[in-house]
Amino acid sequence: MSNLKRTCTVKTTTSCVMKTLSKESLTMIKNQFPAISDNLFSKMYEYQDRDMMQRMHYVNNIPYLRGLPEDIIRKLIYHLKM
């Protein structure tokens, strides 16, 4: 979904099954179910860790990009590779 590193750990108190989505599966979901994709990305945009905030700072210091709406800046941030 993004090029940010994963920053969480999940511990369970009971046994569970861990599932993942491949990039191809996620792309298919985005294409076939845009409402689900929009919801996932809106939740992603709420997340703020140190790396994401640093990227936000970098982008906001680029004169050409200043003044862009925050949703556009966040989309840029999630596609940056650092």
C-alpha cells in the first residue's frame, strides 16, 4: 500500500491465524472495490509515526509543493521511497 516500513508488533493471548495480502491481490481489491480501498487509505492517512512525520517535513520544505492540500501531500508521502 505504501513504501513506509511496518512499525507495529501484534501479540496475541490465544492462538490465531495470520493472513496477508499480496500486492497483486491488493491491486485487484482497489480496482474492484474502490470503497474498501478508500477506507483503507483514509485509515493510513490518519497514522502518524516518526518516519511519516519526517517525510511530511521534507515534502513541506519543497517550495514547489507548498500549499498543496494535505490529502495530496499524504498521497505523495506514501509513495516516496527513502
